[in-house]
Amino acid sequence: MPIEEHEVWQAWEALRTGGKSAGPDGISVADFRRFQVREIEGLLEELRAGRYLHGLYRAVQVRKPTGGRRTIAVANVRDRVVQRVLHDRLAPLIEATALDCSYAYRPERCHLDALERVGAFREDGFRHVIHADIRDCYDEISLRLVELLLGPLGVDDATLQLVLECLSAGYVGAARPPDMQGLPQGAVLSPILCNLVLTEFDRAMQGRHRRLVRFADDFVVLCHSEAGCLRHLARVREALANLGLEPNERKTEITSFDEGFHFLGARLVKSFIVPEKRPPYPCGPGRCVKDRKRIHLDFVF
């Protein structure tokens, strides 16, 4: 389906108040805004003529809160606009496949809702916990798998190929990722496509004797007993392996509410869920500051 002019303008409006930094072409958001009519008309002409090519990403190294560094991919502003158009097309389709256990990058949801759900499962008798995250999740997701999962959603071939081009553009001064591997972290499209892949993990982890709560690649599986945790941890590893992923063993633990554990910027111990810091977790569209304050009061007890 051809990209329409109103889609491009809508995408630009969504991005113009976001990240300000320039991509490899040196054009910042402010620069793009000054010549927005010319820039968007040129972008539309390239898209309609089939001449559009996504530029390389600029790699920026940032410190992780838990130590180490991660690479953030900074695209040219014009490429962010195209990705936002694709995001807006794909997001409703991907949202329709999501399960209730997933809380990141979804409308009307945030990390506080995830914590609230964990507390509710504790009250239901799920007092033992597997806490883990996924090792190098974005880097290890196969773009072939993304392509395979997008197909049944009714995404047309032209849109699908444009998505894959955006994801596989590579970085300035570096070779393209081998074998179509990895979602560029920081790209507009990457979070919802990560969710698309991890929804397959969510499905595999549904079960009568366990409860999953996932926020992007960070998750807990709640069980009735420590023995149940040991048994279900094997299922976690199997479900991730089926997607070409694996848990970060250094951060994987079996614990309980009696012992206490940390999850999404809070300390959960016995019947208490105590925020320890303000984590940089994004809330979904529609979640306002007033709602977040209300949830804080509801779940700290």
C-alpha cells in the first residue's frame, strides 16, 4: 500500500518533539523543522518513485544502569519519519496479537501496571518467583523471524520490505549485521517488533500453574513453590531457545516474596511493593502523570 502524504506529516508531528540529535547526515530535528515542507515533499517523491533508501545509523555508546555499555542506533531524521509511518501502520496489528501479560510499549500500560499485576498474583498464592531477563535481546532477534511473524498480520510486501530495509541498514563505519541479525536499539520500529517476537514467548509460557509478567525483555514467572520454579525455568529456557534467544544467566534467579526481589525499579518483599527509584521505563500512549501517581498509591501497601 503506497505511503500517503498525511501519514508522513502525522509521523513528523509525532517525532518533532522527541529526540533532537542529528543522524549521520548532520541534520538535526531543528534543521529538518526549518525546511520541513521541502524535506517531506522530497521524502514523499522518493517513496512514491521507489528510490528511497534508508541511511546508515550513527552508533552511540551509553552506559547501562546495571553496568556496561549498550549501542544506541541514531538514524537520520528523515529515516525516523519513515520508520514512524511504518510504526503507525504496524502498531495496531501487533497490539492485536499481544497477551495480557505484556506491559512495555503498549497503549495505556506502563511498568507500574506490571508491578500491580505481580502483587495481585501474590495474593492469589503465587509466592515463588523466577526473575530473569533476555541476554542481548535486541541484538539476537532474527530479522527473518520478524519477517515470518509479520506475514500473517496482512502486511503487504512493499511495507514488509521497507521495514526490513530500515532494520538492516547497518552503522557508519561498520559492516551490516550478519544473516539479517538484530534489531537496532533506539530505532523507532524496534520496540514494537521486539514485542511481536516476545509474544511468542508469552504464548509458550501460559499455563495453569505459572503466571508470567513481562516488561520488554525483563520478566518474572510466578509459581506456587520453589520446585515449581525449577520445573518452569526449564520451560523458560526452551521457549526462548525456540526464538533463538536465551536468558541472561547472570541475572536469572529463583526467589520468593519472603526473601524479596527487585523488579522494574521496585523492591518486592512479603506484601510490600516499594519503589526504589524512578526507572526510565516508557509508559504507553495515553498513560498520564496523574494515572501514574494514582497507581503508586494503589499498589504500595
